[in-house]
Amino acid sequence: MKNYTILALFVLVHTFFYGQEQTQDTIKIAPVEVTALRSSSPLKNLPVNVVVVNQRAILETQPPSATEILKYIPGVVVQNDGGITSTPIIRGLSRERAPILIDGNSFVGGRIRSYALIDPWQVERVEVIKGPASAFWGSDAVSGLVNVITRKAENGYGKDFKVGASLYGGYQSVNSYSRGRLEVEGRGNGFDFLIGGGIRDASNTDTPGGEIPNSQFKSNYFDWNIGYSPAENHRFEFSGKIFKNEDVGFPGGLGAPGPPIRVRLFSPDEQTGYNFNYTGKKLSSVIEEVGFSAYFKQQRLHIDQVTNVRFPNTMNVNRRIDVNLDVDVDFGGIKAFTALRLAENSKLTVGADYLREHRFGTKRELVVDIFNPMGVQVNQVAPPPGQIQPDSYATSIGIFAVEEWKVSDAVDLLIALRYDNVKNEIESEPFFIPAIASLYNADNSSDNNSALTGNIGAKFHASEKSDFSVNLANSFRGPDLFSKYNFADGVIPNPDLGPEKGIFYELGYAYDSDNFDFNLNFYQNFVNDLYVPVSVDFQGTPNIQNQAIGKAKLTGLEYQLSHTIGKLSSVFLTGSYIRGKNEITNDDLAFMPANQNILGFQIRNNSDTFFGRFETVIVGEQDKPAPTERETDSYNLFNLSAGFNLHNLFSNFPYSKFVLSVDNLVNEEYQSHVFRGTPGNQTRFLAPGRSINAQLIIRLGVAGKH
């Protein structure tokens, strides 16, 4: 019933403003190009569902984390663990099945933390592929893919040397989250550079039901992007980042919301990365674009975890287990492509990727304190520290070809084909637990998995304003090192895992006029050999093991409407529906988001000095939980924001943008169905309460000119 009410309200607003809009012009936006399908391509011609979030939208919605940049995209919801660790769920699947790229470079080794290593102020735009992207990027992209494009200075070729600086500051009241960033940038004489650094500091998050313990975090980082263009169409780039998270709480221990059984900290969580890149464009009448990138990243994660084991039916501690773990990963890769214009109406992009991951065996220090019923410590056990698992490795090689063919003015066709080989291997020792070592033999301590994936799509331009699209694809996810080889608390490895494979189709319609836009997409995704967590008995205790026994069917519908009011204002409605089933057990899949709609309006005056936004987020109940989950109630949220471009308001004023917003205006108490808790969403893991957020950005010199 709510969906019909929303549509009725939208039609009412549309009718109210109809007479006014006929006499007002809209501002034309330059055609959008994306790189999510490997080379630069006009977004309007692509049958693949790609959504772009640009820098202006990022700055004006002031997302506190990189994941929050995606929250307005239909079919994407944020899975939040209560602190800094959050990931997007794209069309019902997340993490390993919806990977993240940074400037087109793979990010592996810990996707639960990957978005926490990106500051939204660093981001130029985010490109999101909704639907399988294996034919373009290889393994893992079963439900979608996120490509984060970071900012760089203006190209310096043919320009005089100029410098500038930028200062960013923000505050969020719900967790006393303060953040800041300082940048220096310049360009000229062929060179360009953007060098910056930032800090973040947050306390525990407040909710209407109380504070979320152990949700605090601190961060500091330094990054750089230095380019040289010997000619207008050539650019060499060296970029990198040094990032450190400290005192990062991982909330939602098994006792939540009562006294926590487990308290886990990431302290520190460090990443160092380097990237060398070359891009050439319009090199000849045939070679339209060439790209090459070599990158290396090093992750060093220290986990400090305290687990309290209590006497039955009491809150008295029996044992306190203090474990310190070092979980380190090195990875790097090379990618190269060339886009060839073999005919006026055809572009062929061919290339290859190489990725190497080295997951070091976990190193552990363990202390167990034992108490009597009176709470007095009576013993302590401390095994010798050391490495408790062998090192493991993954190597992947892929080659691909993507053909974009403009068959006629009315038809655009896209065909992609890719071959991947993924090799996994583990060393023979050490194994702290002999029973884990016994799982391995000569046949499963290494393996090779190959796959041929493809994508074929067509977009039919029925008129100047209407487009129909159809897209067919298959997907491939090679077994990850953690599931195959690594032992974790309560989770045992499965070295016999094979790849997941899927088949997908999508139908879409888009209407785009000066005053009214409408998009509708229906899709189904069939995934075979889905990894399903299965309860197993291991050495007399219950554990979880990933087993490739699932057969999933995901069905979804997404829609988006917007109506322009004047030149720069609009009303909008977005919504999504998704359901997922394990067709072998007939169980609902875990973390299926509830139906969600966002209805609102955004205003902006013609001189672009003032902008504002009001929205209501309407989320239905989720009454089809997975066996490891519980039902969650419906809820409504109200958000309000306003901002000023002070440089447009005052003459000779430097570029300055101020934004003030209030999220969860009425302090609604709610739990998102996809908030994890442990296990599943069975703990009552409340979302943040009312939050007042503020942001100020000042850019001086050349920094304010682009």
C-alpha cells in the first residue's frame, strides 16, 4: 500500500509544477563518459546498467564514509557493522561477490575494511555496475562492481605553472565524528600534482536505544598523485597512499546489546600502496586509447580480541581469552588495454590483467585467564606465540575483448568476452591444529580454475527520449584464499571448494526529457555452486564451513523518477525490490534488503548559491528472513540538508561550500535487515539516531578553478 501512496504523491507534485515548468529552461549536462567497461565510453550508449555518482553529489550529501556515497542508488544498500566497517550490498549480494576497484585497480585481502580506507573527499566519481561484470573485470563480480575514481589536479600540458590549496572539515554529532583534510595542488609546464593528507576521529555511535559500544575509530593518511604530460594526449602518473586506522572497534559481539562476550579491535590497520599509470588518447586514426597500470599494495592488520566465557545462566566470567593476531596481505598487479577504432561505428577494446595475492599465515599471541565462581583468577595459560597457519597465494590472469558497435542510429550493441585462470596454493606448514592439516592433501593444496565469461547487450533508441535495453551475461567467482585455506575463530577452511558460476539477464526502459526522467529495470540472477555457510562439528565443537552446495535465484525490480522544477530543482522517487532463494533448500537468502523507497525534493536557485534537500526513506518490513536471521520491522526516516556556495554569493570570494544536514530527523529507532550483528542479524543491532552534520570546504588558487 505504501508504494501506491508514494506514486500518488509523486504524480500530485508532478501535476502541481507542470504549468510552471513549461516556461522555464533546463540546464543541459555534458554527456557522461565512464571507464567501468575498461575504456572510456558514453554512458548513454551502454546497455549495461552503470550508475555514476559525481563529485558535486558527493560533496553536497557529505557522506561520512565511502560506502554512504552509494546509498541513493536503487538496488544498493549499505551493510553497516556499527562502526567504520561497512560494505555495499548490490542486488542482494555483497563483499566477495561485489568487489571494489580503486582507479580500476583490484582491491583484495579484506573487503570488510576496504571502504574504510577511502576518504570521500578524495573521490572524483564512483562508477557502479549493477549486474555481473566478470566479462570486463574477471573473477568475483557476480552481482556488481564498484570502481572508485580518485581526484587528480588539472592537466598541466600547455599551461603556466600555478598552485593552490584546499581545506576540508566536517563534523557528525551522532558519534562526535570530526574529520579534516588538507591538499596542495598545482599544474603547469606539463606537470600536475595533488598531495594531501587527513585525519578522522570518532567516538561510539549513539542510537535511540543507547550507545553502541566499541564502535569508535581513528585514522590518519597521506596520499599523492603526480602526473607528467609530454603532449596533450599522453599522461604518465605516479600515485600512492599511506593509510593507518587505529583503535577501530568492531561492534556487535555475541552479547550485544548486553555485556559483550567478545570485544575486537583493529589496532592498527595499515595500508601502503603505489601505482604507476600511463594513458594515451587519440594516438592515431585507429588507436583511440591506450592504458597501462602497475600497482602494489601492502596491508598490515593487527587484531586485538578479548572473549569472555561465562558460567551457565550467570554473567560471571569463567575464562577470559585475550588473543592478538597479525593478518597481513601483499598484493599487486598489472593491467593493460588498447581501444581500437577499426570502423567509424565500431570500437574494440582488448587487454589483459594479472593479479598476485600473498596472504601471510596468521601470527598469534594467546593468553587465557581462568577464574573461579567467586571471580578470583586461579590460573593462566599462555602457549608460545608464533605463526599458526601457512602462507597462501592466489594468482589470476585474464584476457578480454569488448566490442561497442553502433549498428544504426537506433541500435547500440555491446559484446564482451573474457578468459580467466585463477590459481590457489598453500604451503605445507605450519599448522597449529593437526586436524586442520589433515584436511589437505596433494590434490587440494593447490588448484587451477578457469572460466570463459561473456556479456551481450543491446540498447534500442525508440525515440529521442525513449530507450529500451536488454543485457545477458554470465559470471564467475574463483574460490577465495580465506574460504579455502584460512582457519578463523569458529570457521574452518574448505580446500575442496570450486568456483561459483552464474547466469543473468536484465530488461530496462529509460525515458529522458527536459523535465521528466524515468528508469525501470527488471533482472534475474541465477548462481550455481553458491558458497553457503554450513554448521559442522569440528573436534566436538560447532563450527561453520563454506560449502559450494547452494543454488540461488535473485529477482529484482528497480525504478527511478525525477521531475525538474525550473532550471536546477527537482522532485524525485527511487525504489527497489529484491528477493533471493536458495533453490536447493528453498530457504530465503541471508541479507536480502527490505523494499526501499526514497521520496524527496531538492532545490537550487538559478545562480547556484543555495541548495537544499528533503527526503523520506521508506523501508518495508522484511518478513522472509534466512534461517540464521530474524524478521525486521518497517521504518521511515526523514533527512534534511541545506548548503551555500559562498563563492557564488559573494564576489571575489574563494571557492567555498558549506553544508548543514540533519539525518534521522525524528530520532527513529530501527534496525536495518542487512545490519549484521553476530550471527546474521539476530542481535538487536540498532542504527544511528538523530545526527547533525556540518561540512566546510575552501579551495584557493588553481584548486578552485576546476
